[in-house]
Amino acid sequence: MNLTAKKAKLILINVAILALGLGVGAQQSAPQSPEKASARPADWTRQMAARHEAFETEHMRIHVFRLRPGDDLLESIRAYTSAHHLQAAVVLTAVGSLTRASIRYANQPDASQSSGHFEIVSLVGTVEEGGEHLHLSLAAENGTMIGGHLMPGCKIYTTGEIVLGELQGARFTRELDKEGSGWEELKVYPAADEQK
């Protein structure tokens, strides 16, 4: 087996272990019984993070982290990005729930605030240390959908599971688009280049 095939096999094994450990793809209709939950060591989450926080493909490093009740969704993503000095990352997937939503709708100057119970249906966008462009879609208790630009103030209800893909060899910045939108927009550079 050549080196590339060995790397690919190792990555697939790591993804399978991670999926099994985090319950990815499993139906979670109700919380685990206390008997099942207590079967894990008290520091199980820390152990999983220590072993599976990130793994690499040839051009992408995967970051997986979990938010807890009361955490701010956007501020937590910013803090993680800063702590790990991510220069170019994309949101691969995210699930969880909120008790407070803060979203800026299309062509609106300010965020709209909502309280209740919301399921995170999708979170998409780009992020780098010092900037981001993220859109959030939520399902309310009655199944209605809302979505728009993610703003500070979205508070986690039960959990937030975030998966970021760090693009190796790239660096994102936000620069004023004078001829287009008039907003600071994404600009991509090779990681080694200095901003011009």
C-alpha cells in the first residue's frame, strides 16, 4: 500500500472513530438514560477532544468543537478561530439548538432578536482570525424557518456541534470592494504572501 493510500485509510478510520464517539448520524430522539450516561468517564468529552480535535488531509485540517448551554454561537466561533489562529476556514456542518436568535435579514441594517426554542438547521460561511461571513438557518418550535446573517446574541440551548475545515496554504482577509458591493468582502491569498 503506497503512502497516499495509507494516509487516506488512516483519515477514514479517524472519521469513523470520531463519528462513533460523537454519535454522528445517530437518531437522538431523547437524552440517554442516566445508566448509559454514567458508563462514560467523567472527563469523556475532554478525552475525545484531546484525541480527535483535528486531523489532516492533504489540504484541509478538520476542527470539531462543542458549545454548551448559554454560550454565544458567534462569539464562540470567533474565540475558537482566534485561539487556533485559523487563517482560512469554512463551516462544514453545525447542529444544535438556541434559546435566543440574533439574525440580520437581507438588506437590513440591524439584527432581529427572537426568543424561544430553535433548532440549528444550517450554518454556512467562511471564517478567519479577525473576520467571518456566516449565515444561519433556524427552525422555530412550530417548524417555521428563519435565516440570515449570524450576529452576536445567539445563545445555545442544549448543545452546539461545530465542524470547521481549515484550508491549508490559504489566508482569508476582508477588503473593501469599491467597484462591487461597497462592503468588506472575502479576499483569498496564499498563506505565505503578505497582504498587498
